[in-house]
Amino acid sequence: MKIPIIKYNDKFLNAFSWFMSIGGITLFPWIILREKYRDNPRYEEHNIKVINHESIHIKQQMELLVIPFYVWYIIEWFIRLFFKGNAYRNISFEKEAYENESNLEYLKTRKWYSFLKYL
């Protein structure tokens, strides 16, 4: 099995879009993206960036053995709610992914537990 497994499904993503619009989500071992990104030259560059962003989350999930990743993610999100700014964007996992999503070589050189430096 090749990881990640990439799927396109708007209905699934809409079910998770309660507070904000999401273009993709990682649920190990799947990356689920908006259907508009599939085979659309207009979104090709964005699609590659989103896949790279979500692939960084795959690595993070593998490091933490998946379930602890989600527990940590939720706890950190709740903690960040009490600070100024966007709680989601300030989660260490998201900071790492956003900072490196345009670097398509990042996953080749990324060190284990790199998200810790974004705490």
C-alpha cells in the first residue's frame, strides 16, 4: 500500500467544514481533497501544495502513531483558543505544514518530530 492514499470528495469535506472552509484533510492513511483540485490545470499548482501540506501531516501522524496525533492536535487547539490569533493556524502541526508546504523537497530532508520546534 502506497501512503498517502489521495481521494477527492466534497461531501466528506463539507461535513468537516463547520467553522471554516477546508480544502483538504488528512485521516491516516488518506488525504481527502476538494474535487475541483482533481485533474484541473487551473488548480494544479495549488493541488501539489495542498498534497505536500497534507503529506507533512501524514509524517507527523506516523511519528505519533496516529491516535496520539489527533489527541495532541485537539488539546493544542483548545489551548490555543485562549491566545490571540487563529487557534488552528497556531497549532504546531499546522505551523510546520504551512511553513513548508511550498518546499516539495521538505519531506526528503525533514527530521523526526520537527513539529516540536513550532510549539
